[in-house]
Amino acid sequence: MWRGKKLSPQELIHSINNQLTIVMGRADLLSHAQVNEETQHVCLEIRKAAGKLNHLLRQYMDISQSNHANMKAAIPPGNNLPTTPRKY
């Protein structure tokens, strides 16, 4: 799917979030399985850490979207500057 393709920041965040969702779901399922208490605790730690990463990624996306909107607003009308980064 994404191998060999250079992802945009939004695509990268989306892909990371998809993988984190899998990790969180699997850890949650395993924590409810018939495993010992230590394994349940480790699964909950994994789920909690993945949840924190998910939250941080959402904050990053909010900041980057806000910065992009501010940059677009700072360009005067009629200016022909590109609004998206150029790919070299």
C-alpha cells in the first residue's frame, strides 16, 4: 500500500493512526483474554501508550492545519505563490 511511496504529512499521520488503532485493539483483546495478571497489565500499558501517541498525533495535525491556514491567510489576494509545498 504505502511502500516506496512518499507520503504527505496528512497521509503519514493517517497511516500511523491506522497502525496505532490495530495495536490498541489487539492489546485490548489480549488484556481481556484468559492470561495471567502480569500479561493483562502489560497489555493495558501498551494500549495506554498507543492512546497517548494517538492523542499527540491529533494535536500535531491540529497545529499543522492551523499553521497552514495562517500561512494561506497571510498571502495577499492576487499573489501567485503556491499554497502547497513543491515536490522536487
